Amino acid sequence: MEISRRDFLTKTGKAGLLSYPAMLALGLLKPAPAHPFQLPGHGAGKHIIILGAGLSGMAAAYELGKLGYTCTILEARNRAGGRCWSIRRGTTSQEEGMGLQTARFDDGLYFNAGPSRIPHHHALTLHYCRELEVPIQVYNNVNEASYYFSEGKGSLSNKKVRVREIHNDVRGYICEMLAKAIDQDKIDTALTKEDKEKIVEYLRAEGGLNIDKLYRASDRRGFTESPGAAERAGKIADPYRLADIIESGFMSPDFYNVAEYTYELQMTMFQAVGGMDQIAAALQKKVGNQIRFGCEVTEILNVADGVKITCKQGKDEKTLQGDMCITTIPLPVLGNIKNNFSSEVSRAIDYIPYINTGKIGLQFKRRFWEEDEQIYGGITHTNNELTQIFYPSYDYLGKKGILIGYYNFNEKAKRVAGLNYPQREQLALQKGKLIHPQYDQEFENSFSVSWSKTPYNMGGWALYTSETRASLYRALLKPDKNIYFAGEHMTYLNAWMAGAFESARKVVADLHGRMSEQRISYSGSK
């Protein structure tokens, strides 16, 4: 029995049997990419040499490949992904001046040494996850059940305090002060009486104030005894005094509500299922045959008819010729490679600093933070060398788990980077057990990463001021003859995977426009 296309569509459509992917496969629908990047023209016969098989380098090769270019990716390491690196059993690293470190985590456990979060508005990153079929899951970045821990001399110092307690007490006291000031006409708001009444009502709701516009503790800040059956109404502790909160350091920059208010950290956030390296692995599947691993670039030269790149692969030295080059090599590393860049570009490379930052993963026999303390994801903040403790947002209720025992920056990260691997572990355990005494009984093993001492990175991500954005940054936005610069350091999305992807697309558009003699510009994803 024959069936017409129209009948087929009508019947399957009514039955709900034909999925969107199936309709695409049958040619019944055109794909509707979230961020189409369909450039006119082709690059057949042109050879582009890409330095670095991180996200930016591989994304550039992926998009150039769609246009018909031949790409060769030189990667100094024996793995792809760059800073998009998940540490799991068997992972190795050898930092400058240190021995070889091998991860001994149980199978299935991991932590992300580099990026671990995808903001919901980083649409291009999510687009690549969709296009490359990388499944994602929610990442719990904000958790009121996590802790603040402040070392010091205040009455609340040297003890863990639930984030929700500090948040609600501070919010309540500040709303009380504002409501009183408005009531007493001590704020020149140029508002009508009715407007002021509306603001005061808002402050009462926001701060949890009582009918007299005073802050008193409520169930917002949690219970000292949980409510339950029969006569168990639950008990609520008195609020902390505002003076004690201030004296104990909880209103210092170490404890600002960055996870709630910073644009990039607002919920909802996502992560790749199974580790962020799954994004790199998916890209590697697309361009892996173009990558030459273990190739350390030693010279980058503009020549009359293109570029000449020299690299060291084992004991051999090799030279490649190409029409154009895209370098995604981090600037602290790029500055030590022989080149014939312009003086303006060389100055930018030499003077753009990278942040000191590091992480340590700690494996424990059981997920005590969940079992004992009801913490599922989120971050504990401290004012000591740990800076932050991250709780995993995957495998909830599992038997074992890995905490990120510290995630630190700047001077704190620099001091910790100066320690050897056992000393870093000892520091993480010593400081961490002040918050979680379970460390003593439950700890199994660790793996630490200091990005400032990691070969081929030598830092976390680029740091700019308004002055260096206007000068040094702009010097790298345009190509130096036949050499283009890409990576998170070439965007305003420093430290984020979105920076790598956005930069890759911009460079591909610029390079292709030049090679095909077209006016092409990339304004970013929408």
C-alpha cells in the first residue's frame, strides 16, 4: 500500500510519532540552529595552522573545516582541551619544579580543574553543547545551606555559620534601618507619601520585618530544631547581632553575595554531564585527525607568502608552512616563543598579566556534606587560603564524592602554588576540617592544580584594566600580518568557555573574509 507524503505527515503528526530529529533526517524540516554561522564562500586549497588544541583552537578548526579549509592544529600536550580539563582516575600532571602527579580517584569520580559552570545566558556555549550532542545538567551554584567561615577574633569567628543565617540577618537589619529612615523622612527620595509606604512595605517583605518594622529571627534563617510530627513545632535561634557579624568579618569582600548578584553566576547554571572535558572530547571527535599532539611550538614567523611555524616533537624539530596562523597559546607562554611579531603586539603579549589560581580535589569515603549537613551543591566561602570549597552538583546520594577543597586566587593562590603536592593536601585538610571535622575520618586522596605553574598555561586567565583594554588588548584584536590571535584573552568573557568560542568565531569570520575577499564581520552570538 502506498501512502502519500501529505498523508504520512498528517497521520504521524496527529499521532505525535514523528520527532523533530526524525523530520530533520527525512528532509521535512530545515535545521534551525540557535546561532547560525553560515559564512559565504569557501577556503578550499588554503592551509591554516592553529596553535593550541584548547576549546578556541578546536572550535576555529571545526568552523574552518565547514568552509573547506585544511587545518593543522599543533598541541604541546598529549591531550586536547587546554584549561577545559576534568581530573579523573589516571590523570597526570607535572608542574614546574615538581614531580609527576597521578590522580587516584575512584572510577566515575572527577572534578573540573578549569571551567566548571555554564551561565544560562552563555548561549554560544550551550549552542555548541547542543550541536555537538553534549548532554548538560543543572549546576547548583547558590546554596543557602553552605557555610561562611571567618578566621579572626570576632564572636562568630572560627566557627561555621550557615549562609542563610548571615544573608537573612544582614538583609533584615539593613531593611529595618532603611524603613526607619524613610519613616522619619531622613532620606530625600522626592517621593509621595503613597510611594514611601509602598517602599516600606517592600522592605518589610524583603527583610522579614514584623508589623513594627523591626527585624526578628524567622524560619527564613533555618531551625535549630526542625519541625516535625505531633508537638514538634521547631525552634528558631535568635538572630546574630549586626555588630558581631561586622566584627567577625562577614561583611568583608570574602563574603559578598557574588553568587547571587554577579551576572555570570546567577542561576540557572549548567555543567556537562560527566565532566566539562566532555565538551572538549566532542570537539576532538570532529577535528581530532587535524591535531598533532606533543608538538611544542618554538618559533612563529610571518613570511612573504604566509607563515612558517617550527615545533619540537620529541627529539625531532619540524617546520610547517601555511597561508595563515591562528594562535590560541596563552600569552605568558606565547611571550617566550621566538617570533617576528610587531613591537606593538610583542608589548601587549609581555604586559597582559594572568591571574594566579588553583584548585584541589579531595576524595572522601562518603558524601558527609550531604548525609550529615544537607549540603547539595553550592559553595562555602572562607577568608583563609581555601577561599572557596565547592560541593559537587552531580551524583547526589552517591556513596563517595569529591569536594573541591580550595579554589583560590591572586596572592592566596600564589602562596599555595609554592607548596608541593603533599603540602597543598595538608593545607586543604588542616583548614577544611575546621569547617568539616569529618575530613579526619573520611579523606582518601587528592589531586591539585596550580595554573600559574602548569606548563603551556602559566596562569589562569587574562586580567585587564580599563587602560590595558584601550591599549594592549586592542593591539591583539587585529592580525599581525598573517597571524591571528584567539582565546578567552581576546574577549570580555575572560575565564569563561564562552570567551574561547566567541573568539574562535570572530577570528574565523575575520580570516575567511580576508581570504575570500569579502566584507564579513562577526558581532557575537545573540
